[in-house]
Amino acid sequence: MERKWTTNLTSNKRAKTHSTGSPARSAHVESCYSTPYLGDDTERSSSPNLDRPLGRKASKKRLKNKEKQTDVERSLDHHHWNERMEVERQKVERHNKIYAQQEIALEQHRKQLEIEERQVQEIQMQNEMKIMETDTTGMDPLSATYWNNLKIEDEQRRLYLYAALFVPFRKTLYEGGKSRKIPVVNHIIRNSLKLRASDADTVVSIHSAMVKFISLIPFIESSENMQISEAERGIEILDLPVTSKLRILTGLLLREIKGFWRVALMVSTLLYPSDINHAEDISKNNIQLDKRRKVFEMVENAIVGLGLEEVWELKPLVNGKDIMNVLQLKSGGPLMNDWQQKLVQWQLAHPSGTAEDCLDWMRQKRAKQS
């Protein structure tokens, strides 16, 4: 049976409720305002027109319930979000703590390595000082030679490293007091590195001898009699054969650098030969390093073969008194010094000469000049 209220869904006219109304009209109004049976909320009619629309109060109540449910869901979502953010924050804190602990451990390890490195350096310096301060006076000849060789090797190795390190600055000068030109290497070693003044002077001398070695190496390694230009070295050499001149120049260089001549020769091989290409691959560089080593060994063997390895210990054949007698001088002076240099050259050119031979040559040379 069709429900009567469905025919008035669109009617906005209020039904009469007074007593004068007709019985039929009153029954119709009562049926409109009576609560119909809607059945189970989960069951919906197949026709939308059979569902009675909700009133205002019911609609507001349902909307209010939905809003409450939405607020609850939002509250739960916010709570879950906060819990998740708290978990992530704790995770980040744990990671930061682990990272900080690792940083502290690395810093402690680095400091420990620095301490150990300083200890090794101190031990090495103590050993070097012990070697350098060892008195060989009362030792037997074999032990004295051993300790003296240790002293020389240790000192030469140390100064070789400084000389090689400062090769790029060997030509750099700075203006010191009284407008003097001083090598900047000297200043660095004395004032920056706080090393001994003798170390600075030795390194500068090694650089000077290195340049002279570089100019001599071609003549030493050549089997031909090449013309030597002593003017380029600022030395006036006696008029002698080329082989004698080479021995004189080499001997004078070694007398200047003394026991550090091997160090100067080793440093000179860093720049000789000059045709080495440092941009080549490692295999070719190894060949070039082998070439430098052979140059060093060849020059060293040539110097030893000439008997010049300790030429600075060579004693003059004639003394100052003999020179003054030949020159008929009453006191020394520039002329005396000039002849002393000439006699050193003669002695280097004639390793088997005697004092009488030297004086005879000196008289002949004096007679020609006068």
C-alpha cells in the first residue's frame, strides 16, 4: 500500500489541527505527522522516493556526529604523526650520538698518531745527537772510523733533503742589512726552521757547488777532449792540457764543498740531464731515474779515479816562506795570495810532483812574467 505522506513531499502548506476541521483532513494530517516504520538502518529501499527525508534536528545531529567523528580521526592522525615524528627524532639523535662518538674516536686516534710520530722523531733526533756527540778520541781505529762514517752519513742525508727541498729557491735573494743580497734559503733555514747557521751555510754552498757540477758533468762523462771555458767559472786556470784543467776545476770544486761533494753531486742530478720529460709515464720515468743514477755513479767513479775524493785535505808542497823567498817579498799581500792559488792548481795538475818541481816551475813562471 502506498504511503500517503509521499504525495505531499513537495507541499509547504501546514495542516490544520483545530476541531473545526473535517475528520478526513485531520486523519490525513495525523498520518503525515505520525512516525512511519523505516525498518533497519542498514536496509535501504530500492526506490529513493520511499525513504522519508530527515528533519532539521536529525540532519543537524547527523552532521554533528560526523564532525565529532572527523575531529576524533584528526586527533588520532595527529597523535600518530607526533608519535612517528618522535620516533624519527630519537633515531636522528641516536645517529648523531654515534657520529659524535666516532668523531671523538677519530680525533683521539689522530692525536695518538701525532704523539707517536713526535716520539719517533724525538728518538731519531736523540740517536742523531748521540751519534754526532760521540767522542772517538779514545776508540780503536776501526771503531772510530765506524762512528765517524755514521756522523758523516747522517749529517749528509739530512742536509741533502734540505738542499733538494729548496732547489727551486736557490736563485731567490732578499735584501738584508746594509743592502746586502742574501739567499732566501739562508733566511728560511735560520729564522723559519730555527736550524743551525752552519746548516744554512752548507745548504747554500751545496746549491752553489751543484751549479758547477752541472757544468762539469758533460766534460767528465765525455771521452773527447772538449774545450773548457774557465772564464765562465770566474777562475783563471793555468795554461795546461784539457785533462789537467778538468782535474784542476774538479779539485777546486771539491776543496770548496769538502765532504759534502757527493751531496752536491746527488742534488745536481735532479737537474741534469735537462732533457728529461717529467710528464711521461712511470715506466719512462723509471728509465730516466736509472739514467740519473748512472750519471752520479759515473762522475763519482771518475773523481775517485782521479784521486780527488779527499782533495781538501791535500797539504801544500811549499809554504809561505818559500813563496816569499822566490818572489823576494818581505811580507804577504795580494801577490802572495795569487801565487798560492796558482801553486794549488799546479799541485792538482801534477799529483806526483815534488816541492822542488813546484819551486822550479814557480821560478820559471816568475822569470817569464818579468
